Amino acid sequence: MTTRDDWRRVTRANPCPVCEKPDWCAVAADESAALCQRVESPKRVGDAGWLHRLREVALPPGPVRRVLRVAPEPAETPVRDWAEVADRYAAAVDPDRLVQLADDLGLTVGSLRRLRIGWADDHGAWAFPMAGPASEVRGVRLRFPSGAKLSIKGGKEGLFIPVGLDAPGEAARGGRLLVTEGPTDCAALLDLGFDAVGRPSCTGGTLALAELVRLREATEVVIVADADAPGRRGAESLAVVLVTIAPAVRIITPPDPVKDARAWKRAGATHQDVLQRIEAAPVRRLTLVTIASRRKGGR
């Protein structure tokens, strides 16, 4: 049993082997462990700090003080290879069931395949990979037959990036990019002949989108917002960020009473209908106003 006498306070001459500070922390008398007040570990020992198991590194004799190295704590959960998970789900898709899903959603099999749809048999749900701006798969979104949606635990939020849009290069740079909420709205705009990417929600994926727009050097970004209050607020917040990157940003919503891009397509929207809506929307651009110019205008 360890007692208070088994521990010694760190000093300037013998600082903490974990955070390397000369105060607050303590080291076991046999130098097998440390209690650090600054660096967290899986085990907290009351107010004494976080417990770190140590392994001594032997150095040649001399004036140099002994150095202690922190033994790495075992990971609580292994890191998943999300690209492998997405590939496995994609290979498990039954073609006939996919045709039925596409019909139910009012989409084409082609657009769903471009979004790398899969079937997660272990969850009984359809699966869409979520990726970072460089197309690295970082998580998976599930869509259950009931329409309910959730992300698999352990993954990170990302974008729904269709094949053909996931490798920014000379041929892919520039042009107009449409941004939707979710993968099925993205699929609807792909079906209508637009370059599109889906964000995970009306407020999610902002930083990843900003980086994607920068990588692709998009000349115009069109945010296709859901026609409800949260969708419009999320679009406005995203536009504030994107105007600092893209030369032009627009926000559109489907015409009343249509709620979102997929419903718009099911209602009979064509490429030209969406294009007219885009061209009628005002362009958002970043405007810099200096103090001198404001004074010159008498304001």
C-alpha cells in the first residue's frame, strides 16, 4: 500500500518527469510513477493529480540528472480505419435493394453510387462515408429504413463528397460548387447536373467546407439551404465564412412550399429551374471598408 512517505515533491533540481515543471507534482520514492497536476492520464488520484506510470532510462554516471520517460498508456479504444469500413459497406450493397432505395428517394442509383453509399449490415442501415477536405474518410453516417439518421460512434464529422469531386487538381479547379444539407440533397443536385457537396447538418462542416473551397479554388459557391428557419440561419453563418475565400457566394432555397433540394427534384425541378434560381440570387462578396474611406464619406 502506498503512503504519503512513498512520494516526494518535485523541485527545481528534480522537476516533474511528465510536465517538467518544478512545482505541484510528486514522484514515487522508487521513481516508478508520478502524480502530475498538469498532464492528464486515464487515472485521476483525487486532488493529488493524474497518475503516470514511469520507466527509468539509465544514463551514464555524471553530473547530468537522471531522466524518466513516461510509459505510454494503452489506448482505450483502437483507431478505426474508416476508409476500410466504408469500402466494406460499399461492397455489401445489394443492387436490387439500391434500385428500390433510389426509387423511394426520387434519386438515381448513379448519384448514390457517386456518394459511395454502402449497406451496414451490422446496423441494418444504409451508410454514407463522411470525408475531410482532402477526401480522407473520417466517419460514416447511417440512414435507417425508417428515415432516422445517426453517425457511427468513434468517427468524426465530415462532408459528403461525390466521386469525381474528391481529388482537387487542375481539371477540377474553379467553377461553381453547390452546398447542400446531407447526402441525399447532394445526390439530387448531382442528378440535375451540378457539382455539389453535402454538409453533415445546417450548421456542421464549416471548416472542412472552407478548406475544400480553397483547395478547389471555386469561383462561386451556392448554398442550397432548407426552406426553414434553421436552414436559413445555417446558410447565412456559412456564407459569412465562405465570402472570405470564394470570389462570390449565393444563398438559395427551393420555391414554396418545397422544403429541400431532394423534394425540389421530386417536384419536377430541372437543371434550368435551379440555375434560374441561382442567377436571381444576390451575390455575396467580401467588402473591406477602411477608416479613411468612411471619414471621406462623412460618416
